[in-house]
Amino acid sequence: MNKQAISFVLVALLLSSQVFAKQNRIVLKTPFEESDGKESATWSEAIDFYKKLDACSEQISMEIAGKTDGGYPLHVVYYAVDGDFNKAHWHRDGKVIILINNGIHAGEPDGVDASMMMMRDVANGYFIPGNVILAVIPVYNVGGFLNRGSYSRASQNGPASYGFRGNAQNLDLNRDFIKCDAAETRSLEKLFTLLDPDIFIDNHVSDGADYQHVMTLLPTQHDKLGGKTGEFMYKTFTPLIYKDMKTAGYDLVPYVNDFDNTPMNGWREFIEPPRFASGYAALFQTIAYVPETHMLKPFKERVLATYDLMRRMSWEAGENASKIKAVRAADRTELAVQKEFPLDWKVDTSRSDKVTFKGYMAGHKTSEVSGQPRLYYDRNKPFTKQVPFYDHFIASKTVTAPKAYIIPRAWTPVISRLKRNGVEMSKLLSDTTITVTAYHIDNYETGPKPYEKHYLHKNIQVTPSTVKMKLSKGDYLIKLNQPAKRYIIETLEPSAPDGFFAWNFFDGILQQKEYFSDYVFEDRAAEMLKEDANLKRLLDEKRLQDTAFAKNGAAQLDFVYRHSQYMEPGYMRYPVYRIEN
């Protein structure tokens, strides 16, 4: 046994003896344990379990964090070794806060059962330093959890029954963290803002290739997390987790982000935009992990691996609490003066790390269904090899931060989302006219099919211009000298791939509301061309450059209209304005 493992055991025994002196051992069995790893707890079983645990232990407290789309409450269960559940004390006292989310995809319940056992065990005094606060969401996707069956995860090995991926609105909640269509998301974002967690764990089960590893691990991408926090996670904390899990018998490997090919030749790291839970967490300098147990491994093995990962991560968080606090604080200090912000990323193919991948040889054979070649993995031919892992990214799109944004009060869906995420803003006290930078939407593409209740815009092109803008009393001023700075920029910049514009919150500006009658406007257009030499020059240049345009009378009349004072100024003008100085 190595020194770290001995230390782990000694401290666990010490904490255990301290707790046993205060209370009797809590004996609660989970459905997972009672079924020898075949069954997963239902929602009601999980909540009843935590109610009993709360009643048994002064170190456990279950609260309602908000609502869900199905009308059921969203619960959160806290563990504090000293029984102090005043959340204002936790950061003040240097406690490291770990927020654990379970069942965001209700057909992937491993974390639900693992968390039940872990919270019972920490209440019994096992394996967790006293400076760690655990906040566990027992079941996040309650609606999906209640939509229970045994067949929706066709490629998954157990449990006997489980929930469905979509929630009560049939939304994938792990795509909802910017648009916030679901009550669950609104509840969780309020909780996230309240707790400001140092570490966020979102438990999952993976699809994709077959391999020997029971679990893969997806940290939030370290370049995107950035700063000292990203460096600490990448160079120190994640390697500690790999080492600890190796001691426990698990060979972790980065999340296998390869669905079109076999991973035998390596793969790129998955970089999660803020629509994902872990990508959202990165906007607030929170270290985030997505454990992905492998779908084909037995349910029992998957749950135990998840249990081991969470308890060892909790241990290391306590051991490194002061460092975690320090790097987050340093990054927030730097954030206040940071000028350039990435909006999008691309993989740096010139750099890669090596990972030890334990896979199975892949091949092709004739399908008994279609008669065509099909992929298969031969478990009689395991292999271990070093493969490249491309886990370095560089910014592909950046923006310079303004001093502040102005958003008219009419855009209440956006304003409510900003407020929920802790964005500080103030109302203008009177009507005023000020100089701002306003964006014109030049071009964009929209997906042909709905995606999570939206038709997502992409490849958004804009042109900024300096204009005098009339603003009304009650419009909102959002200064950027605040902790939510990254969230503000990545949601309010119109060219951001996961911003509010991309998610259709400003689609009203994309439709022209007024037009003209040709026979009426013809005479006025002729007068305008006589009176405005610059307009005539623009029209003549367009005719010379575009022969089709030169032969199209309607197009020329429309050109004059669009370059005249009659054209509505709000059309294609993005209604969030930048104050630069």
C-alpha cells in the first residue's frame, strides 16, 4: 500500500471514530445494494432514502432547490461535517464546495445509486475531509426518471429499468444551459449561482466505441476554462484523479470522442460549448468533470466506478482546497481586467498528448440484417497501445469586451436569464441619447430542422457601427466589472455560437415589418436620386458590378428603398448595444 493510500485510510478511520462518538452507525440499504447491483432506485425511492438519511444524521440536509417541468420538486442534499448549512459560511470559511448532478439523462442512472451510497457513507464518517461540502442533486431529470422502461437504451447493459433521456417537455437537459427552456435548468442555475461551486460533477453513461475501460473522464476543456484554474486542473488535479483511480483498480482514459471511426488511432478531446452543463460551469471558473461509464459494462461495475471516482475526487478536493480557492480567486481578479475573450475554438492538431488506450480489435463482417459490411469489436482480441489525444485548443473567434452593454427592457426573456445567473444590472433612470456600438446582422445560416425546440443560427456575420441611440427609462445597463463577465459576453455577443441570438431570442429583428408599393415609390425614388448624388453613385456602381441587377427594375427600386430614410432602422439591427468607453 502506498503512502497516499495509507494516509487516506488513517484519516478516514479518524473521521469515522469522531462521528461514531456522536451518533450510531446509519444502516440504510439502497435498491442497488439490495438487488446485488441489478436495480436502480426510482425517483420516489431515492427521495425517501434521503429523507431517512436527513432524519438520521445532523450532517445531512435535504432541501428543495426549485421546480421541474413535470411539476415535481427538484431536491438537493447537502453534507457538512460540522452540520453548518448556512451557505454564506462555506466560502467564507474556506470550504471547497462540490456540486454533483445525477440523472440529467435519466436513462443513465449510475450516479443516482452511487451518490446514495456515498452520502450514507460520508454521514457514517468515511473518507472525506472536513473542509469539503457536498451538494448532491439526487435526480435532476425527474420527468425523464418517471418515464421508466427497459428498452430506450438499446445498447446499454442494465439496470433492469431506468428513465428516458428527454424530460417532461422531451428536452435534452444537457443542451439547455443557455436557452433555459426547462424549469429544471432554471432551478439548477439559481442553485449554481447561490453555491458558486468549486467543482462540478455531472454523472453520465457513454455511447460509442467498445473498449476495456469501465470509465472515461471528460474534464471541461482546460484551454477554454483558461487561466490558473485551467492550468491547475490540467497539470495537477486531473492527474491526481487518474492516479487515485489507478490505485482503486480503474484505468481511466479521456472520454472517447470518436463516433464515426474506431479510436485505435487516437481522438480529439470533446470541447463542450456552454449549452452543456460542464461548459456552462466553465463560464464561472468552476472545475467541471463528466464521468462517463461505459454502456456495455455491467451496471454494478459502472455504479461502483462512479462511487469510487466521486469519493476520491472529494478527498483530493479537500486536500487541495486552498489551491483550488486560490486559482479561482486569481482568475476572477484577472477576469476584471481581461480585454480579449474567445467566442469559439478549434483543435490544435500540431500538439497532442499520449494516452494508454485499452481497446478491442475492430473489424468488419457481413450484417445478418442488411447483408452489408458492419463494424464489430472482437473481445477475444484486446490490445493496449499508446495513442495520440488531441487535447489542446486555440481560439478561432475572439471579441474585445466593451465597458458595458445596454439591453432594452422589452427583451424580458433574455433579461430574466441574465438575472438568474447572477448578472448585476441597473435600470436607466431617465430617457437619454448616447453613443453606442450597434451590430448589424449581415448574414446567418439556420438549421433546417428543430434542435431542442429551436432553429439554431450559425455562421453569424455582423458589422459594428457607431451610432447615437435613443434609450428609454427602464432599459438595462450591464457593466462588465463583475464575476459573471464571461457568461455575459458569451451570451450577448451576437456572433457567439451559443449566444442568445443563435438560440433565436432576438428573431423578431430578422423580419422586415414595412415595405412599399412600387407604383407609389417609383416617383419618390426618382426624386431621391436627383437630390442625393451619393445614393445615385451607389446605384450606378451596383449596376456596373451586377449585370443581372442592372436588368431587374424591382431590385433597383428595392436598393434605393433600403438606402433611404424610409427603410426601418430596426431591421437586422441587433438590439443589444455596446458602450465602449
